[in-house]
Amino acid sequence: MRKNRFRIILTVLFLALSFYFLYPTYKDSQLTNDASQLKTAEDSAAFFEKFGSDILKARENRLKLGLDLQGGMYVIMEVDIPKLLSDLAKKQDDVLKQVLDAANEQAKGSDEDFVDVFESKLKERGTSLKSYYGEIRDDEAKINSDLKTEVENAIDRAVEVVRNRIDQYGVSEPVIQKKGSSRLVVELPGVSNVQEVRKLLQGTALLEFKLVIDPQIAVKVMEKINVFLAGGNLDSLIKSDSLQQITQTDTTKKDTTGITSKDTTKKDITKTNITSADTSIETGNDTSLIDEELTDTSLLQDTSQQMSEEEFKKKNPWFYLVRPQQYQDGTVVWFARETDKPQIQRILERKEVRDLIPPDISFSFSNQSTFVDEGEKIYQFYILKKEPELTGGVVVNARSNIDPTNNTPVVYMEMNSEGSADWARITGANINKQIAIVLDNVVYSAPVVRNKITGGSSQIEGMSSIQEAKLLEIVLRAGALPAPLTIIEERTVGPSLGEDSIQKGLYSSVIALILVALFMVVYYHFAGGVADMALVFNMLFVMGVMASFHATLTLPGIAGLILTIGMAVDSNVLIYERIREELGTGKPLRTSIEIGYKKAFSAIMDSHVTSIITAIILYQFGTGPIQGFALTLIIGLVANLFTAIIITRIVFDIMTDKGRTQINFG
């Protein structure tokens, strides 16, 4: 028993972890069943109000189902590269149009890069890329490279726009990936409204520059909503000590990005830039932003009253969902948990709440979480002017880079002549105010205007990494020279078909499990029962590992699971046959078991390693269904090495330690 102590502890640990990671799947199933039994919209709203957070957490951590099991839409979209190259050309003529059409026809039937095909077609016409995209002294190879970069950037913009829209649409577990040089593959599980999805995916990206509302106005609006949700009794509101409870954390980071004219010197930037070191957190002592009439009831007021979280939630329902953070300079920033975002949206859509909000105000979340608090993603909540100051159509170029003067990431943005004039007016009138960069109602950045910007060339600084700067570049370019997206293929998998696939997949897995288990019991008797027990553990470990990595179970994945069942007992067959050989020579049971495991180990290891290598190659070079099959097979093979060699050995060692001299191996 003592020699197996470590093996037993390891087995119990793996078993506990498997149950832990599979519990969200069970909980999601229970909550879904409970929700399906509700008959009225009021009951459904109340149910989601009560269990909304639990539902979102369970769905995020459950074992994911692929499109073929859950139902939904599979869409292949193509970026209109000919249209993009036509828009980029400095002149338009019939030759360009004919060459683009010819290149498009040839590229459809080959894997050649479109720009290379386009260049060769131009040469056949006796012209070159330089005639349409460069200057006399430009190198042809450089123009070719620049055009390929533009095409790649257009696809990146398309991916970002599509992902943003799908996230707002509320599709869980979408798959968005590039395919080839100009296509996107989009999988939307659980979606059935084809027309709505087409409109969602093919609409023109809406890039806007919106002013962030003055903190004084924002606080008034937010307090109105809070008072209404609390029942309209101002005296019942908790005073500003609640703000101190909310803002005691120092993990929040104020958006300190700034926007200046592109030729701003290092001295100017240093003088006006705000860094995180300068933004120590205020805990409610500064109430200069609040009107005198709200001083007695303001959430931002200083008081010593203390309340529990439940009391605070009851008396301040809005500020429990959207929590304020006041900085030393008086700026108030608002934050919300990811799980609370749907509830916040529903509240803001209520007619009674809309009546409290001025008609020129809108609300948006940040595109990425600002920080993580106790495992929960926290997003910034913006109060913006409803009408944009400027739209993205005026942006002609944007590029991310490292500023050589201070070695920090920056984004250079250029506007056309019309946008330059408006931008100079807007920035001149809003110095030291934030202007949010909004793509499809999601805020990607909200830099502070440092000075009036003329000439249309701006520099946005303050990003924490070059990746963040690259994302902002993609967003800004989404409003410049847009390349239309066209749906070239779509397939809809109905929920009933997905349910049928799940049912048949489960049936096939259970039947395979039963048949294999029966064979092992009939042929190897008691030892076969031990192998069957290990097989059950194997299935549990496989599902637990898939759930822990948020892997997606597909129909081919179920096929991989069934193959794993066969390979699992194959290992036991090798071991048992070796043990039977040793018993046949007259060796004692304990010695036969030890030699049997030792001699079978090399064959088991060789077969599993070669199978795992094959599965890795399938996963690396395969797509979609093949990857699902390979992933399940890899996990199953690794789990099988543990269950076949460790778990069954524990059982036999315990029995022999207790003096058992006979175990039936068939």
C-alpha cells in the first residue's frame, strides 16, 4: 500500500480535477433545463436576473460543442481585393479595370498571390505597377511588397471588424480565422437567423471619433440612474465611503493615451503626458466635480458609513454594476465586470431609464478588459456624446511604430484635407479632453487632446505595447479605403440536426464502450473488469482535460474518443497476455504481474508515441474536423498511458499485498 501511495494520490488528484473542470458543464446543463421550463417572459427575465452571472460563468467554462453538434452557421467570406487595389490606384482607366478582372479570374483557380498575378497581367499589357501605384523613382519590388502589406492589413481589419460585431451580437464561442490570402472562415454556433447574420457581417465598418462627456455631467446622469433603480429615494443612497470600498484596489489603470500633432517634440510630450505614476487614486475626498445640490447625496462624497456588499447592492444597484473610480486630478472613470455587461445593456435599454438620460449621450464599453480582479475581467465603461465629432472616412492612413525619441509605441494617423480642417477645429476646442476612437460602438482608445492639431497628421501615444498600437492602427484603418466583404459560401446546421448528431455520437460512444467492456469481462474475467474501470477513468480524464483547456468537442472528436476506447483496452490486452504467459510458466502471481507490466511497457509506449506523433501532424496541418479528431485522440492517448499502466497496477498491487494469490486473467 505504501509503495502505491504516490500513485493513489495522483489518481485521486486527477479525478478531483476532472470533476472540477466538468462541473460547469453539468451546471450549465441544469440551468439550461431550468430555463427551458419557464413559460413567461417575466419569469425568464427574473431567472436571468438571478442566475445571469452563474449562467455566463458556466457557459464560459463548460465543455464547448462544435458547430456540427450545437447547430449554427458556417460562413466563408472573401475580401474584395480588386476593389481595394482599384481604390488604392492613383488613376483609373479601362486597362486597370480589365487587368483586375483578368487577375481575379486567374486567382480564383490557383493558389497564387493576387498581387503577383496582377503584376504579371500588367506586364502582359506593357505596363507596370509603377504606372498606377508609385512614382518614377520607386522600385517595382517595393511597390509589390507595399501592396501585399495593404492587402494583409485589409484582411486584419476585416477580422477585427467581424470579431467586434460578433461579440456585440452575443454569439458564444465563435470561430474566426483567416483562410488563404483573402478569405475568412466564420463559425457561429447557435445562430439560425441567416438574414440578420448576413447584414451583421457585410455591413460597412463604422469608425467614429466621439467626445467623452464631462465628468460633472456623467456623474449626474449616473446618479439619476442609480436613484431610479434604488426606488427613487435619495436619502437611502449610501454615501461616498462606498466609493472608497469600491476603489481601494490600485490595479485600475487610467487611460493615459494622448494625441498630439505628429511633429510634437519630446519636450512637449513629456510636459503634457500623464503617466500611471502621476495618477494616484483618490478615495472620495475631492468632490469638486459634483454640483452643490448633489453634495448631500453624492456617491462620491466622503463619509464613514460602512455597508456590506449585499446592502450596498440593494441600495445602489447601478453603482454595484458600474463602479466609479476617482483619480487625483478629479477625473472619474467607470468600470464594469464582464459578467455584468448584459445586465447593464438591458437596464440602459429600458424606456424608463432612457427617459432619464439626455438625448445627446451614449454609452460604450472598452474593447478589451482593463484589468482582472479575482479572476473576473473588468471593462471600462464610457459615457460619450451621441453624435460623433468626425467619422473614419476622413482617415487616409494609420501606422504603428516605436517613437525613437522615447522608445514607446505610437500610432501615426493621417487625414484628408476635409478631415484635417475639421480635426483642427475639434482638437483646438477640446484641449485636455478625451476623444474616444469608436468602432461599431466599441471604444478602442480614448486619448487626451494635448494641443490643437493642424495639417491632419496626428500622433497617438501612451499605448502599453506595440501589439496594442497595432490593434489601434487596424481600427483606424478600418475607416480608410475599406475592402468590401462578400459571403461566397454559407452553410446552416439546424439545432435539430446538431441534437441528432449529439444523440448518435453519444449512442455510438456508449455502444462502443459497452461492447469493449463486455469483451474484456468475457475474455479476461476479473482482470477485464479492472480494465473496464480504468476505461471509465480514461473517459473522465479525457473530458476533464478538454474542459480545462476550453477545447471544442466536434463530431470527428467523438470519433477520436471512440478510437481512444479501443486503444485503451489494447494496452490492457498486451499487459494481460504477458501476465498470462508468466503465470503459464509457473511463476507466482505477484512476480507475473510485475514482469508482465515491465515487458509490455515498451510495446505500449512505442505504439502510443507513434500514434501521438501522427495525431500531432494531423492537428498541425489539418483543418476544422481533422483538428478536432486529432486533439481528442492526443488527449485520449496520453490519458490512456496513465490509466492502463498506473490505475490497473494499483488495483493488482493492493490485492496481492492483502494476500490474494489468485486473480482470474481469463
